[in-house]
Amino acid sequence: MPRVRPLTVALTITFATIIIFVSRAGAQRSAIDTYAITNARIVTVSGATLERGTVVIRNGLIAAVGANVNAPSDARIIDGTGLTIYPGLIDSYTNLALPEAPPSPSPGGGGGGGGFFAAPPRPSPGGPNSTQPVGLQPEVLVEDVIRPGGNEIEASRNIGITTALTSPRTGIWMGQSALINLTGDTPQEMIVRSPVAMHVGFTPLRGTYPGSLLGVFATLRQMMLDAQRYRDSIASYERSPRGMRRPEMDRSLAALVPVVDGRMPVVMLANSEREIARALDLATEFKLKLIIAGGREADRLAPRLVKQNVPVLLSLNLPRRTTAALPEADPEPMRVLRERVEAQQTAGRLAKAGVRFAFESGSLTNISDLMRNANITIENGLSATDALRAFTIWPATIFGVENQLGSIETGKIANLTVTRGDLFDRNSRVAHVFIDGRPVDLRPASGGPGGRNQLSGTWNLNVNLGQGEKAITLNLQQEGERLSGSISGSLGAGEISNASMAGG
């Protein structure tokens, strides 16, 4: 069997200098609240694209937008020649701004979306003032634990994300999410809306009931039935309390009353066709306002999703091969290859079927892969227009904030993503990001211990070894300063076993 020779390549990667518009701190920061981006291409999403126009920002809002808008005399002007302005991008399912979860001794089963940077903690019984164990506490509010700042937030802003739905990390009745802007000195400054939805996972609890998928659905049903009875008993007591025993207060059941009443959406993590079908059945049984998250095989149930008016938070954590295809390796099973191809086509099929959906980062270990994977969906049947909508107006509509976010219109929150080049062009870059009307400092997030792995992911490079340019692909995994992974191309393939990065 032929042996692959190691490929040693000296790579010099020159990163273009990025001009960043940096907001000033202190008194000057509070004094400057009016900006005008002039001579820019403006993709409004809600209307026609303006090939050359101006956006004026004042007091955190979009004050004016148009081809014939003049910059106010008190505005700080940014020349947008060669730039394109988009509504700020929305990541529709993350764990951003949550404290780091403790490492899990063994991976849990099940599927679903979730954030892209942490493993779920192990649930444990008990909870403060709750009748239910951890993992079955729908009264948990994300707004109580979010924290500003962090490498994950910076990494998301660097690719143009301005807003994110952040949800509890794990559990069955996981708790209630919040929609946050990715800037602010306090949690209160970050929150756009809270709560947004109740979140449900289908992963059984470990070491306690329910420990099986059957038990999970039995528990979901029982707690919703209990919530209905609890609601009715409270209503009866409030109508005529005299002569009736006062109902015992139950925070967990009280939190489920808006869910069983259809007033609060419930987001269920479901990827496989079977999981999604079960979620749809449960929603029909209890008349829930359902949203599917993950949705890898959602296109297989598109007619049901349309009929029940159920949107999908579609994960862009697309399955892919993580190692180089070595000659001596066994071929991948046909099932795996088919699932990989079909996952790339799901977004296009949902759009064609009329299913409402929004993009989310899923469990991506490297957030910079988000736009790369969005491009893959475009190459596999999704229009670029719909891809942009899935990052902007569609999630805003699903979360009930379409009058605040999702398009460039007068009076909306001034969340803007400004790029040099088309957003979905592989060579484009994010030049400016505005959140709540203020420019964000786009600093590379730390890749050291405790930070994001900035080189983890797939890199397509052209190298010149004196025989003309050759295309190569690097699959890198970064741990601190150590790099490992694989390299492949027309010159051969091999494993990267001893590499490092230093000095940025």
C-alpha cells in the first residue's frame, strides 16, 4: 500500500490591514451619537437596493436612509465609497453571553441546535425554590445570567453578527431565551426582548428520571397537563376565593401557562425527521406555538411545517469530513455522503416549499465557518436574497421584533453590518459594525487558552513553490498555540502533527 509522504510547505500568509472605525470612550463617546455613512450601496432588505445612498444614525436609531439624503452638520461622516450596508445579521440560536459551562465528563446524546462554544453541563437534581430538578425548570430566565463581553461575542461581531437569540444550554424544559444585541456594558443594555420563547430539548437526563426518550415525552406531556390544571385552579380561586383552599404556588407550572395558552412560542431542538415529527405531533396535541431549532431534515416534513405554520431555526453547522481523504482510508458509507449533501440542500428546499426559516450557528466550533456554510447553501439551491433574509428580516419576524430589527428603515434600531464587497462573496470582509447606533471595535478574538480557536476550520490557500500556484486545503484544529489537522491538494495529502502559531 503506498505511503503518503509528508508534505512540508513554508506558508507566508499576509493578512490585509483592516481599517477599523473605532468608537471613542468616555465623554467623547457620549457626545457623539450622530453618524452618516455616505456614498454607499445600501441593501435595505425591506425595499429596493440603493446603489449609492446615505444612512444617517442618531440616538441609536436609523434617522434617515435614501439616495438623496444629506448628512447632518453634526454627524461624524464615514465615506462609504466601495462599501455595502446591510441590516445587522441575527444569529437565531446561541449560548452567547452565558457563563462558561463546566466540562462534561461524558458526552450526552440527542440532537439539536444550541450555541457554538460549550459542552452542556451535567444536570443535577434540585433547584432554588423550584418543585422540579435541574433540566425540568421552565422558569429559568436567560436574562438573569447573561454577561456582557467575551471572546465569543467579539468573534461573532467580527463576521457581522449584531444580534443573537441566546438560550439555556441544556435540559428538557430548558428555560426561556432572550434576544440580545452584542454590545453593552450591562445585561440590561444588551437585551432587546425577554423572554422570547420557551426552549425544549429531547435529551434524557442522566442519573435521574426521565432517563429515556419515552420518559422525556411522557414528562413533557405530564407537565403541560399539570400546567393546564394549575392555570384553571388559579383562575377559579381568583374569581371566588372565599371558601376555597388557596392553591399552592408552583413556579415551574406557572412558567408553562403562557406556553399551553399559546401566548409564548416554544422552541424544540429537533434535527432528524422522526424528532421533528414528534415535535409537530406534540404541538398539535397541546396547540403550541412551535418553532423547530436545528432542523437538519426539516425539508422532509415541509408540507406539515407549512400547514402548521411552524418556522425553523436552521443550523448552519453542516456535516463535513474533518480529515483528509487518505488513499489507505476506507471509503465513507453512502448514507454519510448522502446526509452531507442533503444537509447542504435543506435551506433551498425549505425556501422553495414556503417554510419560514432563519439561520443559526448551531454547534459550530469556529464561528468564522458560518458565512462559509451559508455560501454552501447558496451553491446548493438557496438564492442569495433568501440567504440574506434568513439572517435579517425572517428571524426578526419569527421573534416578533420586525418593527425594531431586520431591515434598514427609518425608526428602526441602528444595527448595521458594513462590508467591503458583497456579503456572500468569499473575498469580502466586514469593514464596520454598528450596534445600537454606535460603531463597534472589531478586534480579533483571542485564540489562546480560554479563548476561541481562531485558526480552527477549513482554509483554502494558493501556494507557490517555484512551479506555479497550487491550491491546497488545510483542516486545522487549534488548542492554545498548537495546531493539528490535515493538508491536501494536488501535491499530495498528509497529517499535520507538529505545528504552532505565535505572534498573531
